[in-house]
Amino acid sequence: MSFVTLRRSRNTLSYYLVESYRDEHGRSRKRTLCYLGRGQDGTDTLEKALAHWQQVRKELTRDLASAKGKRRRALSDRVAETDERIGRLRRY
């Protein structure tokens, strides 16, 4: 069973997609599936998180068009990571 949880790290609130399962001894465990985003980004549901990361991808792609050198490589890596996150969110 998957659910969204809010976690605090220092002064930042972040949302995560978490799955509950039972281990080999029958004990209840939780596993983090995906980082959804910060609380201030409004990513408190899967739909909002998906829309947020699609917007982030759009902005990264626009920046990637004019970037050169190391910055281009870094932006390209961020686009790939964002695509992977969007794929995970669509799966759930």
C-alpha cells in the first residue's frame, strides 16, 4: 500500500511517496519510493507532484537549448533524473 508522507529535515518540509510492506518475519516496514518535492512547491498529492515535475522538466529543457559545456552536461543529467522521477510517479 502506497501513501504520501510529510517529513521535516532541519527547516524544510518535504513530501515522499512511501510504501508499506511486511518483511520475511511478518513485521510491518516502510520503504521510500520517491521524493515528491518540498512543501512550499505544493506537491502534497501525486497529481500535483507530477504537474510540478513536468513543469521543472519543461524549464530544464528550455535552459538546455542554450547551454554549453559542463552546464549542458549537468542540465542533461537533471533532465534524465526528472524523466525517471516522472516515470515513477506515473507508475503509482
